[in-house]
Amino acid sequence: MATHRTKMLIIGSGPAGYSAAIYGARAAMEPIVVQGIQPGGQLTITTDVENYPGFRDVIQGPWLMEEMKAQAEHVGTRMMWDTIVEVDVANGSPFRAVGDSGDEYIGDTLVIATGAQAKWLGVPGEQELGGKGVSACATCDGFFYRGKKVAVIGGGNTAVEEALYLTNHSDDVTLIHRRDELRAEKILQERLFKSDKITPMWNQTVERFVPGENGALHHLELRNTETGETSTLEVDGAFVAIGHAPSTELFKGKLPMDDSGYLLVAPGTPKTEVAGVFACGDVMDHVYRQAVTAAGTGCMAALDAERFHAGLEIELDGHAHEAEAAE
Ligand code: NDP
């Protein structure tokens, strides 16, 4: 069991974690990234990416994450193939974390970039057809269904926003909800009901995603939650929008969170309540949730961590001088 020390310990390896690492390394913070169970994060389960700035041609999500990782390593980041299972922030800097390898990590600053996971329905065909018609991100994949029939599943803000977004690409959007009333904010509901491109389907659950002969999604099997009646709906794309869950299990009772479990930060900053602990990317952002915004807040976290560290060193020096004077 080894102990690894760093000025900047980064937990999580999506665009937020890697961006924090790139900035941290260039500021001589000698960062360590503990990659977690899904190195590269949510982008590794998407395929085509067309909205990350800087690439005129379509790029692949996993490739983009490999490039970010390589860039972070190139400027001096240490990557650890480990998953943090325990974190201690109660005593202030330095912060201690333990990996499931048994290794211990000590960071003068801590950057939390553990991300979020889209929730899935967990019904047959859903995972198998991921990237072949089934998606959890209309902003990422909606463009590929230009002029095609699509469905969105869910009744919250995300589902309604995704349905509205999809009308930019498709004239035939069905919103499938398990009740007869939406949870989404009224203003979003009004926009939805005004659109002649969106048809709501009430009291329906998706029982199965069924492929066609080409292996891509062909139709949905539905069940009426009131009558139990079953039916099918032919679609080219289906977007599951039943919420996201931030990966914050590690920090329960240790850092303030909102009701959905997202880490709370001081407005407009990545600063958590604990000085020296920063949160960036989807773990603190339930609104934008884009690779580019995650990268942006990762950069902010690194810059603030660097500033904190500079302050910390001055403070520690101060203590050292006081100690010398007292002798
Ligand atoms: P929500 O939890 O608000 O909504 C989830 C929706 O999915 C609900 O309608 C729920 O149905 C439905 N659902 C959940 N599980 C299942 C299931 N197993 N089968 C079928 N349907 C299911 O999640 P959102 O992602 O929409 O929003 C999360 C948070 O983020 C909210 O606080 C929201 O306000 C916020 N947000 C804000 C935005 C904004 O301000 N612009 C944009 C997007 C999100 P039911 O209603 O029956 O429970």
C-alpha cells in the first residue's frame, strides 16, 4: 500500500477532471488524477461529438477523452488507475483519500470531478441499442435524427427541454410520460404544448426497445399504466430523460449538497464550503451538463486551487516563522 502526495488531488476523469489536471500541471501543482471506474467519464459512452469546439469534423467521444488524458499526462499529470472509496475533508488541508487498491492519497487541495450518470429505465434493449437509436442526451445526439421520428421518455424539465430541442431537427417528436401530468416547470410546459411538432403520450411506460433488421432501434413497446394495454410506436431515435444522478455518494454528510445530491458551490465559483476543496463539472452542475462547460469549470477549479495553495504556503510559512520566534 503506497501513499501518494500531491499539491492537487483530482478525483474523476471526465472533461472537468482532465481540464483541471492540464491547468494544474502547468501551474506546477503536480496533480494526481484518480480516474475512477469509468475513466474518461460519460463521453466514453457517446459516439459522434460535433459540439466540442475546435474540431470541424465529427470526432468520437472516447477519442476526445483519450486526447485530453494524453494532454494532461504530457504536461505532467500522474494518472492513477484506482477508485476512491473514502475521503476525509473534515480536518481541512491536506485532504486524505483512500483508493480501493488500498493506496492512500494526500492532497493539499482537492478537486472533485466525479460527474453524473444519466438514469436509465433498465428495460430490455436499452443498453444494447445505446448509440444505435437510444440515447440519454438530445443535445449530443439529436442532430443525427434530422427529419426522423423521435421519442423522449420522461416528464421533468430535462425531458421537456430535450423534446423542445429536438424540434430543431425533427417535426415528429413524441413525449412519453408515465403519468398524465408533467413535473416540468410551467413555462416549459407552455412551450411544449404550443409546439405542433410534439405529441405527448400520457400514462405510458416503455417496456422494451426493439431493433429492426439493421440492428438499429425500430420501435418501442409501450404499456398503458392505467389500463395495462400494450402498443408499439415506431421511432428512429429514443431519448431517455428521466433524470441524472450525480456521483456524490463519497461526500454524503461531508459536503453540502442540494436535494438531488449535487454538490453546492459558492455562486459563480467551484468553491465548496470547505476551503481548498473544489467541485467542477456535472457533479455540481445540473443545468448545462456539457463537456465544454465541464472543461470550463475544471479550469476554474484548478486556478482557484492554485490560488488557495499559494495562500496556504504563505500561511504555513507564517506558522513556521511564529514557531521559530517562539523557540
Ligand atoms: P426529474 O427528476 O425532475 O424528472 C424525471 C422525470 O422522469 C419525471 O417526470 C419522472 O416521472 C420520470 N421518471 C423517473 N423515473 C422513471 C421511470 N423509471 N420510468 C418512467 N419515467 C420516469 O429529472 P430532470 O432531469 O428532469 O431534472 C433534474 C433536476 O434538474 C430538477 O431539479 C430539474 O428542475 C433540474 N433541471 C433544470 C433545468 C432548468 O432549470 N433549465 C433543466 C433540466 C433539469 P414522474 O413525474 O412520474 O416522477
